[in-house]
Amino acid sequence: MTERPRLTTRHVNEAAPNPVQRSPDFWHARYAQQASWTAALRRRAYAQASLVPTHRVLEVGAGTGVITTDLRRETGARVFGVDCDLEVTRFAHRQDPLTRLALADARSLPFADGSFEATVSHFLLLWVENPEAAVREMARVTRPGGWVLCLAEPDYGGRIDHPTLLARAGMLQAEALRRQGADPLLGRRLRELLTLGGLGEIQVGVLGGEWQGVPSQPDIDCEWATLAGDLEGLMSEHELAQLRRAHMRAVANGTRLLFVPTFFGFGRNPA
């Protein structure tokens, strides 16, 4: 290939229905919800990577700036972020003007070798065509002895939906992600990708599930809006309405459980 790839995300299957267009405000709320699931893990990851003031840290796939804001607040580091979407990058700049943001492809990062003490991603690699190349790039721009932190990669192959009436929705959502260009089974490959990326001291695990109290209405609404948007074109309006009633009824009576195994992985650049 003579030209470096320009897109961070996978090429969308042209025969598939177009993904529902959602605003940056919607995605910011969704990314904030996802970040709440990994908060404890991020504290551990930041400590393991010894992120302290004056260090330079890069987030690849920065989206609307949820994780860059957290990195800057928790570590005091000089934070950089890249994403391939101009609209969300502009949104991120308004949300987090102190982070240095740029448009870039995860597989061709515009930084010199060893530019950062650590490189971070969060729900990114499942969307990247050739995720191995993205991990190699993350390793390349991380200094020797520094860490690459892949904080969340789901694996829909192990998804649990209860009540079982809602299991079909889970299977269709995985298919919707494939049609949008994602790899819904990426999580199980994370250790392999970190190894192929040339990293050492690799640690990989799965985030546990924990359910306490009643979810907030904004969380319920955000979860449903994400599911409904993904299923558009795969279910009729009537089926979607039935699904929504079943989903809301299960949430209301405390029987709804949704668990998608979400892998995390840390790897260190050889010194």
C-alpha cells in the first residue's frame, strides 16, 4: 500500500443499512456512561503506568473528550488526543480545551517514536480495521518502558441477557455492530493483539459485573437509545416497540440484567 490509511474505523459494509446518525451530545452521554463502568480500572491503570505531572499521555480514539478530561484531572499529565471524526473532535475541544487534540488515523499516528510515557484507548479497537496495526502504532509512539493501556474492549460472544425474551435483541445488536464495521468479538483477541504489537509484561482481564440499586432514568434512556438505534433496520417498528415494553418492564420490576464481557489489557514497551 503506497498511501497510508486515513480512516480509524472499519470500512462500513455498503450493503448494510447506514448506522443511525446521532449527535455529539448523544455520544458524549454514552461515552460518559461507558466511562463510569471502567472508573476503578482506570485508577489502577494510571497508577501502574506511573502517570504523574509533566508526563505526556496520548488517548487514541478520544471521541468527545470524556477520557482525556479524566486523564488530565487524575494524573496532571500533558494529555493529547486523536480521533478520525472532525465533528466529535470539535465537540471535545469545547468540552476539554486544555487537551491537545488532532485528527488522525489510529494506524498512522502523527507523532515521533517514543513521544509519550503512556498511550491509552477505551472502546476503540473493535472499530479499527486491522487493530494489530493500531496497537503497533500505539506501541511505537510510547517510550521504551512505557505502557500501552487498552482499557475496554467488549466481546458480545459472551453476552448475557435476562429475561431471555430479550436475548434476541442481544444477538441482533452484535449483527448490527458487524454491519456498521465493528468486530463484536474483539475482546477475546486483546491478549493476542498486545503480543503481536511487540509488548511485554502483558496483563489481560475481564471487568466484573456488579448491580446495585435502581439505574438512573438517564442511564436507562441512554442504554435503550443505543440499542434501538443499532437495531433500526433489523427489526420492524412493531417488534421494536414490543422489545422496548419488555425492556422497560424488566427494568421497572428489577429483573433486567445485561452483561457483556469487557476485556482490558496492559502491555509494556521493552526497554
